[in-house]
Amino acid sequence: MRWLVTITLLLLFQWYGFQALKTVTSNKWVWGIYFLVVLLIIGNLLLHTLVFERTPTMEPKFMYAIGFFIALFVFQAVLSIALLAEDIIRIPFTIYNYFTKIPGQLRYLPSRRIFISQIALGVAAIPLVSLLYGMYKGKYNFKVLKYTLEYDDLPEAFDGFTLTQISDIHSGSFDNVEQVNYGIDLISQQQSDVVLFTGDLVNNKTEEVLPWIPHFGKIKAPYGVYSILGNHDYGDYTRWDSPEEKTQNIKDLYQAHKDMGWDLLLNESRFIEKDGQRVALVGVENWGSGFKQEGDLDKALDKVAAQDFKILLSHDPSHWEAKVLPHPFNIHLTLSGHTHGMQFGIEIPGWIKWSPVKWRYKQWAGIYGDAKQRLNVNRGFGYLAYPGRVGMWPEISVITLKKSKGVV
């Protein structure tokens, strides 16, 4: 049934797309080029999906096939909506004309208005161009977003302490070493006291990150680099020849973190000490609503005291409301990723922040909460499936912790 609906929808989009083109031009060469492009895009996706023995790591070539198809799909969807709206007027008019016709009068279906098709093509071109731009430029359009968070109970020694958060690297997706290194250099330029990575180092397999270890290994910080796992890091979305092969893959991933100099937290904690005071870094494995739930917050907090200032690394932001807020310990700052901001949206600071992902996640990008407990959802460093970003650019979060001075 799902395939039937999908095929019907695609055929409907093809028909309406051609109707718009036929209305604005009678040039059959243009028609031919249009159909050739459509066949190439759909055929390329089908070949990668059904025929080619592609590695199950969501490699760049396959993602480009997905990306071009999404761009075409959105373009045709906008055209179809516009022309369908016109048909809602045309068809009833024709029915009315049929039953009220004067003897001898011809029955007819009003022709499509050229200006409607022209407007539809113009409007449809906007998301088409945006999606293509996102594939070639937007995915490496790294943004450094800076926040200052105040807490009454932050230890004095950590007033002004800075942390850089990165998330969702998805190293198997990258196709441009120079641009990735540019993003890594931006991380280093922040000169934060600590760097924290919140999961999804790979798409499916550890082998994806091996060429990138020398690059991400350049990331250093005075108080260290700490990391956790995301849902993609467990290898659950690919096929394995044996359970032992999957087990070895995750062991190799642990080693990859170590080789980069990253301290991987697996439901455990570390303390950062400064001038005789400390803050707790707590890292849980993935816990997500509808995803793997290996995260054990109680276990991770085993060595942490209730009065400690706590920074939690938890990949999926749904963990925050489900487990973190109800916990008897006050967890001051939670850092998550996972959503990618859906890699598509509209964001104008102070005006609008929107993405379709908001229909799936209540907390999906940026800072949430109040003075007691806060959450930052990082939009991600890399990308997955659609090989691009539009509006929701790759993010490097820089957070400065400040001690509240109080009211005098």
C-alpha cells in the first residue's frame, strides 16, 4: 500500500510538472530536456537503491542521489499544489457549463492560465535552488554560535569557563577534506577550556572515521576533549555477517575515540578541577524516544555528589524531559544533538526559528530551560541522507559559564 501511494504521488507530480511546462512553452526540446533530467534523477536513485551493491554506510554518491531526488520532488510538489488549486476552480466550472449549456454551445474545459504556471514555476524554483545550494555550499557553511549562561551555584573558579560543543560529525558523509579542516580549525580558534562531542561520529561503521582520525585528533583543549556515543555509533542500521563482527566494530570505535585523544564517557563521569573546586562532566550512552536506550543516568552519576555543578552529555534531546528533569539531582546543563535541525529550516535571530523537525522534537535547536536547568541542542557538524543544509547550518556551539552576581 505504501509503495502504491508513493508511485501514485510521483506519477501525479510528473503529470502536473509537465502541465506547467507545456503551458509556458511549446518548445519540444525543452520538454525533452525536462523529461531527460527527471529520468536521470529517478533512475540514478533506483540504481543506487535496488541494483548497485552499495556499502551500507550511506556513502556520498548514494546521498547525492537522494539529494537530487529530494530537490526534484520538492520542485514538482510545489508545482502540483499550485496547479491542483487551479484545477479545483477549472473542473467545477466545466461541470457547471455541461449542465447549464445552451443548445448548440460547445462544452469545454478552460485552458490553463499561463501566468499561473509561470508563478508556480518561479515559486517552485526557490526551494529547488536552495536545496541545490545546500548540497554544494550549505553543508560546509560552519557557524559559531555563542551563548553565555549564568548560574547561582557555579563554583567561583569556573566563572568565565568556556566550553565548545560539537555534535553529529557523521564522518562517512564527508567528501571535502579542505572544508572539513576549515570547520576543525574554527573549533580550535575558539580556544575553549574544554571541548565536548555529543555523539554520532559515524553513520554506521567505524571504518568511516579512520581516515579522519588525524584531522579530528588536532582538536585539543586545556581541560581535555570528552565524547559520548549517538544512535548511529552502535552499528544498528547496517547488516553484519555475525554478532562478533558488530561487537568488534564498536570496540574499534572506542579505540578511534582514544586515538583522537577523546575521553569517551560510557555512562560515567569525570571531574574538572580548578583552584580547588570542581565541576562534574557526566556522559550517558544514547537514550532516545523511539531510539536505542542504553543511557543509564543513575550509573553515570554514581560518583557525583548532589551539590556538584553538573554538565551532562546526552545525544538525544528527548532524554532531557523524559529522564533529566525528573531526576532528583539538579543537572545544570545538558548538551545534546541528534536532530540536525533537520538540515533544513528558516532562522533569523530574534525573528523566526522554524524547521519541520519541530513536529517531532519539542527541543530541537538552541538553548532551552530556565536558570536552574538548561539544554543546548547543537544543530550538528556534519550531515546525513540529504547531503546538504539549508538554513540550519553546521554548528559549533561555544558556551561561557558565568556565576550570577545576584541582586545587591
